[in-house]
Amino acid sequence: MEIQQIIASEYDFELERVVEWIKTNRFQRVLLQYAPGLAYYMPHIRTYLELNTQAKIFIEGRGRFGACDVFTTLKEFDAVVHFGHTGFLESDYPILYIPAYSNRKLSESILQKLDSFLTKYKKIGLEASIQHIKLLKDLSQFLENKGKIVYLGEPGKRGQFKGQVVGCDYYAGLRIDNLVDAHIIVAGGEFHALGLALSVNKPVIHIDPFREYVEEIDKRIIEKIHRIRCFAAFRLMQAKKIALVDSNLPGQHAPNLSERIVSFISKRKPGCHIDVFKIDVITDSFLMQLKELGYEVVLTLACTRLATDDFDRSPIPIFEAREVFRLFASGLSAERGVVMLQ
């Protein structure tokens, strides 16, 4: 199979646009960054770009979680091409964001499976990760033909399209949650679907075009995460030694908030010891090190999803630092048998 066929098999990488950008700006050393699921295509893209430009192309050593996970000052490279996310960071450093829209369509099999979920719901909100955002037009038409009322919410600051959700930004769903009976999200894997289900109060139906998968998010999973989060909250309120972890990543770094949280907790928990750590990526070994050093809970200022997605593998409870203010102001409550943050 030719390079062009391999590259274009699943995603639109807009390579002619990338080539033109590199040539126009006469970049000589370009770094390719990518969402983890796109790693397979990077060697082929590197080959294609080197064949069609005068630039030397390098591939990042790890996949990037999102546009927050992008360094804006890389002196050894002239520019970065970032595949798989839309950008939101303001920077003079040359970064070209390529969403890498999926070429997958909604198959008859998917639509038939989806139809069985629609009987209970009349008003439906539509959301998608950036790769599948173009499918919302066809999905909207399908639902309207079934007599459904469709809503697409305006995105948050980290999105660009109606209905677009990002791993840490589900405002497109939140803004219409009171208008709908349920949400449908189109996204590969469980990550975005779970994030939406944790953010809204209505049922969430997940469509995965790659796996031909349609299923409503199990409420028991959401309740389990709420219980784990509240366990971390209890540990935080009782802890005498806390690790506050700030990120070096430009889109996550929050130095002013770090200082506010330390001051806030110190006033409400006199005698509590708080240390601030700086790190690019929070790893299992780093969390184990914190536990061995005697810290009872981690407050993370890094990716907001760490406190929900990594609870089952972390050796130490993780709590989202931005929720500290609400926790101490409102405490915890029991609802439907599940302890939740108010």
C-alpha cells in the first residue's frame, strides 16, 4: 500500500496544507506531535513530509493528551505540527493544529443499534470529540427524521464547534443539559463519553464508530467514581500531610491558583503540612513515591481527569484541587445512596 493510502485510510491529516505551511515559512526542523491514538501514522507522515519539503521531520516520543499538553518554546525546532486536537493556547511559537477528522461514517449497523435506545427519549443533545464532529450533521438529520428534537450546545473556551467536547471541557453538553432528555456522544474509546457522563445529569449514549459500538453509559460506573472521589475528599479533610501537584505544561500550569489553595487550606486546617510539587506528567512511580514519603492525599492542578480516571490504579487518593473551595464550603451529601460532593 502506498504511503498516501496508509495515511488517508482513517483520518484526514490535511497533508497538502501541512506541506504548504512548511514550505511557505521555510521551516527546516519540524516536530510532529499527536494524540496517542494516531501514533501508528506518524512514521508514514514523516516520510511523506520529508519527500515533499526540504525540512527535516522529527516525531515526538509520546502522544499528547490535548492542546494543554503542548510546549510553546522548543528552541531545537522551528515549528510544531500537532495532530488530533484543536488549539487554544496563545503563543508566538509556530504551531499548526490539524484536527485529524475521522473518515468513518455512521454505518447502518450503528444507526440500527442506536434506534433501539431512542424510544425513551424525545429531546436529544449531540456531542462529539473533534475527530467525529462532522458526523453530527448526519446524526442530527437521522434523529430529526425519527421525530426527535435535536440540540447542539456552544462549546467551551477549549472547543471551536457546536457540540465539540474536550477531555476537560464539556460545556457543549452542560449548556443544553436542562433542555434534553438524553445526550448522544460520538467518540472513539470511553474517555470522552465517561467525561460527559460525569459532567451532565441526563443519560449518555455512546457511539464508537471504530468498534461499531452503541451503549448507554452504566450509571453504576458513575456512582462508583462519585464514591471514590468522595473517599478522596474525606481523606483530604482529615489529612495532616498533603501533596499539591502543579503541572509544567503550558495549558495546565496554574501558579496563582496553587498559592491560593495553599493559603485557603492552611487557614482551615491549621497545622496541616502542604508541599507543592512541579512535574510534566504524573506517573504511577511518582504517586508511589508520594505515598512512601507519607503524603495522605494528592491535590492535582494538572489534568482535571486525573482525579476520576486514575483512581483505580493510584496508590494514593487523588482529588481535583479546583474543587477544594467548594468542598470546604459545602461539604458532602448523600444522594440516591451515593455520597457526592455538593
